[in-house]
Amino acid sequence: MRKMRRKGLASMAVQTVAPTTNAVDLGPATGLSCRECGERFALGPIFACELCFGPLEVAYELPAGDPEALRKQIEAGPANIWRYAPLLPVPADVTQKPNLNPGWTKLVQADNLARALGVEPGKLFVKDDSGNPTHSFKDRVVAQAIEAARAFGFTTLSCSSTGNLAGAVGAAAARAGFRSCVFIPHDLEQGKVVMAAVYGGDLVGIEGTYDDVNRFCSELIGDPLGEGWGFVNVNLRPYYAEGSKTLAYEICEQLGWRLPDQLVIPIASGSQLTKIDKGLQELIKLGLVEDRPYKIFGAQAEGCSPVSAAFKAGHDVVRPQKPNTIAKSLAIGNPADGPYVLDIARRTGGAVEDVNDEQVVDAIKLLARTEGIFAETAGGVTVGVTKKLVENGLLDPSLTTVVLNTGDGLKTLDAVADTSQATAVIRPSLDAFRDAGLAN
Amino acid sequence: MRKMRRKGLASMAVQTVAPTTNAVDLGPATGLSCRECGERFALGPIFACELCFGPLEVAYELPAGDPEALRKQIEAGPANIWRYAPLLPVPADVTQKPNLNPGWTKLVQADNLARALGVEPGKLFVKDDSGNPTHSFKDRVVAQAIEAARAFGFTTLSCSSTGNLAGAVGAAAARAGFRSCVFIPHDLEQGKVVMAAVYGGDLVGIEGTYDDVNRFCSELIGDPLGEGWGFVNVNLRPYYAEGSKTLAYEICEQLGWRLPDQLVIPIASGSQLTKIDKGLQELIKLGLVEDRPYKIFGAQAEGCSPVSAAFKAGHDVVRPQKPNTIAKSLAIGNPADGPYVLDIARRTGGAVEDVNDEQVVDAIKLLARTEGIFAETAGGVTVGVTKKLVENGLLDPSLTTVVLNTGDGLKTLDAVADTSQATAVIRPSLDAFRDAGLAN
């Protein structure tokens, strides 16, 4: 597991140049620590350990004292992720700065879906992140990266993206007053190009695949051309990734400060799943929720299921795959956090499962017609996997279960377009309507 | 003005058949009253006065007593429109019923946009309704119609639509457990067809224009084929329309229980603008906000500007137009509430203005690059009109102004697609990037 990560990161620049790192105030964040060897580093735009090349993550001094007082403070906070500012790497005055204020999305009690899946009504919930400003969970992570970029004095924000992240970065940068310059494969769908360009930042199409875009960005970070640039998912990644913790916080608070029994979370890089687990553990440590067992289930598309394959084979390394699935926002063939996901699924008694593209489409439509939620393909993956986990007995249908929808169906219309058409096309006459057989 | 409305409605069925109207509980709603002659009717699925064919609207017995207690009750309510249940035609237990729970969308302090428009920073706000479940304000009005449909015992929901409303009805019906059958022109853009079909209800394409669809629906309401159907924007319209009041409530509460000085509101049928005014008046009457003057400005696209034309000509009747604009969600050439809009704009000292399609596109992009909000064309209309009103001196740039964005740019991508493209397309090499001239 370590060997693989080293190989992956060894070719990338570890330390990047920031304009200034003086007087960094990122609230409760006290430094960065290596997830592999535990080495500590000062807060800065770095992302891999100088000693072992392990990934760095944010270390905190979390609020001590009465959990009830902290709970009240949070509940009195704004209806967005900043209600959890005391638990995030952001300055205490974060709400005074211009940003998109994502989060506090709906936790929908999904009784109709529960009945369709054979889950006890009242026990199934969908955390619907399509309600975020640019309609995906990416707004949560970008919001953290923006605050880190401010703290480090960056004035240009960047990322490599297949579209969704580019839009989230473009929008957040526009409002926060950063220049943005983001990189995408040049042949993306028109809709994603427009979404990434409309916020007025620079958008660069790279002649090549997403892997080529990624490689190019890694080169750029190490080059003077990229000096002073904050790449949200590279040199700002430790901060960026923390945004996913807010999903854990919100789910528990929305359940009445209670841990769910089971969570079904999509896996792309695996970062979201690992950070949700981190968030749940923090809530337990802080005494904000009762400490009791929960199971975390990871969800992949069959066409890009390296973590699911490893889980099922009992491996603790993840063999990279070449993605081929309609769930493009999850199509990372070599997921950086894959081994950690395996650890968490096994430790909590969960599992990692996958569904094929047909099942993804069926699940998108099932969620739409039961709950009125139009999910992107990643949401089809989690709902489809939930169905499969109930069928194969791995998920207990009598326990509280939260399924994540991380994006919006409007962004992946193609997935359902063929099978979502008019029931009938008729002349505007009552006779024609009668003949169509649709009257009560 | 009356003559025109009579002519418009005389050809439509006034009373429609509901399965049952016993024991109607719609909370504080006590009946319907004719907006023209004041005649009162019992709550039911009717929409035009039997005496004068005037439009009916909901009459209330609003909560009496201490405003502070009501304010506290509202503030303790859910983060959606149901916090205002005591002021809406819905039963008190509305939150116990499955619905999409729209509303409580962001009121964004738009300092960057303010600077761009020459408005005093801190004084300009965008009420961004793209955060609703199906990403338009339609979720607010459909949510009211759903509760009325429940009260009247309807089991099928319907509407005529150019797309957005069809999606909102499909989604809300799916979650609330209604059958839906909605009507659209058969040649709509693919995306809108998919959005309207994905929720699993019946979707009927009508061979003809939106006007043909409307005429067909009017026929269907009067025919046994449509018996027992609730058409949200026809026989449930009095209830449906009340949903727009929640925009007024939220804006004032989000401003700290204060009236804005100026509002810029898009005009399609004009219903939204008139109901926002109604909502503001209710807040004043209830003592929830201080009674002081506010100005209401209506915004139209030049290619469909019958109300703006009437306002500028000093008329109190609205001459129908044949719409030709990219702002399709506002393209109602014969707006039913046009005369009331004229009354309100004149009474409050506001105005009605219009912008051309090029200005709409420029305004969409201005809002995106200043605030990170990607609006649909209707949002381009309101922002563009705000710009024009500042320039022509009708809007005071030193006063608190709220501009509505009622929908999402993802639904009208075509408007900005031509001009929102990659800045550069390059090979994945540092040399190529240097040559593109985009480095800092």
C-alpha cells in the first residue's frame, strides 16, 4: 500500500512555492501531519510528506469543554458549512469573507424509496448535495481551498477537472475575488465547457485525456509558470479534502445529533469517504454524538471499480483500472485514497460494492420517481449499490441508513435521455388525447 | 382593463369538478375572493369569479396578536417555505406530509455586482432561487398547489408548461404520491423533455405551440376526460400563485425583518410580482416589518415586453405581443396579471423596464463573473434591467435593492454557449502554455 502511493507521488513536486506563508490563521488547524508516518509540518501549500511521500492531512486543536455549549454554538450558526467553522481549517471570521456559502443541504427522509428497496420506512435518508450553489458537493471542498488560498496569499486558483470541479472553482473564485485558470480535456461535453467558462476565469482545454490534464498540472506546479498558483486538488488538497467532513457533521446534526447506523458513499478518489469517517470520529471525540458503531459502505460503478474489486478479493492494495462507465465523476481508475477506504469499510463492518451502467440509470430513475430527486450518475451509483446491498443482505434494512447524492442530474442528462421521453405525442384535440389512453 | 380580462377568461371553464371538497383545511385560508368585484367563494378548485370573470385569490384570517411571538415562531420553523405556514393556504401539519420543501434560498449580498453596476456596496442583494429542489422558483408555487390538491382530493396533477413547470410538477407529484400528466409543446429542447419525463409521470407532447398546449388544457379541464385532475396553473391557480408570497417573506426576514427599499422582479404572467407585493403588505399589516415605502420594478425582455410597453406609454391596458426572446420562461405575450403589475409599479413609484437579448446574455455573464451565480435567462433579464434602471436614474443606487434570480443557468445553457468557451486549447506542454500567455 505504501509502496504504491510512493510510486504515485514520487513523480510530483512535493513542496510548492507560495507567495507568503506568514501569519497563517486557519482557525483550529495547527499543522499538517503525514497520514503514513505521522510526521508534522507547518501549515502551508504542501501535500505530501518530505520523508515518506505519504499524503498530508490537517491536524487540529479541536474545541475542548462542554459539548452542549458547542452544540448550541453550532445550531446558532449560519445555514451553511460555516456553522462548523470551529472544526474546519478556516479563520473564525470566515463568514465575513465573500464565498459561496455551500452546505446545509437537505437530508430527505426517503420513505417511498425505502418501500421500493425493502427498507423500513422512516429509516432511509438521502443526503442531497445537488442543492449546493453549483449543484455538487465540490462546492464544500472548494470553499475550504479558497480560505487556504487566502491564508497563503495565492491570487490565482486552478485545478484539473473533468468539468464539475472546474465550474465549482470558477464560481467560487469569481465571488471571492481570485483569478482562476482551470484545465480540462478539450473535448468535454458542451454543457460542462459552458459551466466552466461562464464565470469568466480562464479555461484551458488540453489536447488529451483527463490523465494528460493531470500530468500537465503536476508539471506546471513544479515550474515557475505556475508560481503563486493554488491548485485546489493538488497543493491545496489537504485543506480542500477537509470540506467533505461537513457532510458527516450535517448528517448527524440533521438526524438530531445522532450517528446513522449505515452510510452509503460514492468512491472516486476515496477522499470523500475517508473524510466523512474522520468527521464522524471527531463528533464522537467531541461528545457531540453518542459513541456507537456505524458501518460505512463504498459505492462504485462496475466500469471503474478498483476499490470494490480489491475489497471483494480481500486485497489491501488497489489495482488501477482503465475507466469505462457513464459515472464520469467517479471515474478515477487509480484512486489515491483507495487503501484507506478498504481499511474503513473493513474496520466498520461495511463493504464496497459496484453496479453496472444499466443499474445506475435504473437507480437514477427510481430515485426520481420515488422522491422527486434528479441525481447525477454518482447518485445513481449510491442508490443502485444500496439496492444491491439490501438484496445481498450486507445492509440491514431495519437500521438508519444515509445514502449520498453528490450531484445533479442536469449535469449528466445523457445518462437518462434515451429512456426519459414523452409518453405520447398527440395533436391538440380531446379525441387524440382519449386515443392515447392517458385519461383517468 | 376589466374588459380585457373578461374576454380572456370567458372562453374558459370557470368551475371545475373536484372529487370532494368536504372538510377543506387549508390553514388560515378562509375562502376565495374576486380580485375585481370582491365576491367571496368557498375554498375549492375554482379560479374565476362567477359574477364578473375576475381572477380569484385566497383570502385569509391571518394570525392576530403579538408580532414578536409570530416572528419567534417563524424563526424556530424549518429552513424552507413552511416556516411561513401560518401565512399560507396550507394545513398546520404541512411539514408532516411528503413534499419537496422548497424555499429559504440564499439572499446573496452582491458587493462585486454592486460595484460593477455603480450601486453602493452593501446595498445590493440577489435572491437566488436556483437553490430550490428543481432549481427554479416554480417549486414554491407547485408546493402550494400540491397541498390544495390534497385538500380537494385530486389524485392526478397536471399543467401546461414550456418545460420548467413540467419538471417541478413531475418532481413534487412523485414525492407526494400523486400521479402526474403534464403537457408541453412536442418540439422542446431535449434537456427540458428529459427533466419533465425523468420523474416517471406521464408527459404528453402536443403538436403545436405553447398557446396550443394552453388551449388544449382549457378544453380538457371542461371535459369529463380531465375530471378529477388538478391543473396547478389553472384550477389550482389561486393557491399555486400564493407560493410567490414566500419570496417576500424570506427577503424581509433575511434582511433582518426589514423591507427592502427597491425590488427588481421578472414579469411573465405578472403573478409573481403581484404576490410579492401582497406578501410585503401582509408583513406590514402583521407588524412583522416597519411600514415604510418600497418601490417595485418589473423586468421584461424586449422581445416580450407588453407590460413594459404599456408602462412606458402610460396605458393601463396591456396589448398582447408575439414573443421572440431567448428569455423563454418569461415569454408570455398576454400576461394575465399585467394590469395589476402596472398598478403596483405606479403605486409604489417603481417602473417596468426591458432589455434586449444581447443585454440579457451580458447580464447573465456579469452576474456569473462577479458573484459566481449562474442564472437562467430570467435572471439575466432582472440583472440587465437593474443595470438599465441605475443608468437611467430610476433606481436609487444608495438604497437597499433586491434583485430576483428565479432560475438556473443549467436550464438555458444555449443563451451563453457561443460566448462561454475555452480561452485556449493547447497541447499538454509547458511551452504551449507559455505561448498561450495565460501564466501570471
